[in-house]
Amino acid sequence: MKKILLCTLIAAGTLSMATVMADDASQTGSYVKDSVITTKVKTKLAAKHMSTLTNIQVDTDDKGVVWLSGKAPTQDASDLAAMIAKDTDGVTAVRNHIIVQ
């Protein structure tokens, strides 16, 4: 009887661990996608060789929405950053919270 109970507890614990690991894997997959999008946007901003665009923070949520923040000297610079982000693969929307100085 003790042996059956012990085997049942071990099996239940193994099943719980497998479920947790599967959940972690799905979370990790979405995080990787987010960081890839963020990196793509930051690279495009840096490629413009405009120091005004390198001071902008870029974050991406798990749905592909890019959040821009920081400061820009002009509205045109802010708009350019948003346009660059929108034209990046994987981006579903852009939230531009850049403050124009």
C-alpha cells in the first residue's frame, strides 16, 4: 500500500513539473520574440545616425506592441522614431510616449 501511494505521489509530482515547464517554455518563447523586436527597432534607430534617436527607450510587450519613450528635440524626430518602429517586422502597434523638448 505504501509503495502504491509513493508511486502515485511521484507520478503526480512529475506531471506537475511537466506542466510548469511547458508554461515556462511558452513564456520564454514570447519573451524572445519581444526582445528580438526591441533589438530590431533599436538597430534601425541607431542606423539613422541621428543622436536624437539614440536617446529613445524601446520596449515591446508580448503582443508585439512597441512602446517608445524618452526625449526628442523636435516633433519630426519623434514621428520618425514612431515610423521606423511601425515599419519593423513583428510590430503590431506603436505607442509613442516620446517627449518633445
